[in-house]
Amino acid sequence: MKILVIGATGRTGKHVLAQGAARGHEITAFARRPELLTDRGGLAGVIAGDAHDLATMRAAVQGQDAVISAVGGSGIARTLITAMREAGVRRVVMTSSRSVPATRPRLAVTLAWLFFRAAYVDLARAEGMLQVSGLDYTIARATMLNDKPPAGRVHIDFADNATGGAAQLARADYAMALLDAAEDPALAGRAMGICGPK
């Protein structure tokens, strides 16, 4: 597949690039600061730009089979949806947070919303935009991310509250799940929760 990765220089995005190339995909990195990509081996291309800029996004999505956005937000969703519709690119996977729909554990969710309310409200807005976009979207709601070595597996469910798994998730494992989702047409139109393995 030809896959555009938005947020390619982020801590998750770099894993998506490396793993996607290792799987044999034609990976194009999209980043505001492409100079941070010190290892470009295996990449089909690198595009410098701001994902909030519609003109840049229009050019970036041309010819792609799918888009993985390793960063979330309503501004990115807005430009991405418009550009993808115009280009006829349908498959998109966008990162979000497990805390957006969660109600349990109550204390942890309450504290998370207390400190990150603005970010979660914006992610919820982005999710809603994707859900009515007409695109083949998958929303990937991650639990707390860390930079520990990957386990090579994750816990996935489709409930508002986690049905299992660990509260922390290695970014490399999250990247694996994002790529798995992009490859799986059965996950189009779904929001999945992703936790670390027990």
C-alpha cells in the first residue's frame, strides 16, 4: 500500500515509518520539521508541511492508498477530510485517546479530563468529524503511551471502557496496531480501544 504518515517525526510516527517500510509499504512521511528524520531509508518520500494547511494536504494525499495520522485533532481532521474527498482517497486511521469515551475507572478518568480537557474535547470533535465524513475511517484510541520496548502484541476492544489489557502501551506496539488497522478493511467505520497486553 501507499501510505501517507502524518506526524512522522513524533515518537509514535517514527515507529509507523520504520514498521511500515519493513512491511513493504510505500511510506511517505509528512512532517512540519522533516529535518528531524535522520533515517530516511526505505521511505518513498518526505513532505514538509503543516497538516492544518489545506493546499499542502491536497498535494500530500494525491496517489495514496491510505493515511495514518499519528497525531489527532479537529484541525487536522478538517483539512484531511477535505483533501481526501477531493483526491478520492478513502482509507484513514487517526489516533485518539482511550479517555475520550471512557467512564471507568472513575477517578482516573476524572483526573485525566481535569488536566487534559481541552485536548480531549478537541479529539472528540475530530472523532465526530470522521464519523460523518463518508471516509473509510478507523479511530485508534490509545491508552497511556510510553517508550518501553515493544511486546509485539496489544489488547484491542470496541467498548467505551477497556475490557482488558494494561493501562500503559509501548509506542512501537501502538504503531503496529495503527498499521494493522490500515491494512484491515473490516475495521473501517470503527473506533477501537488499544491497550497494552497483560
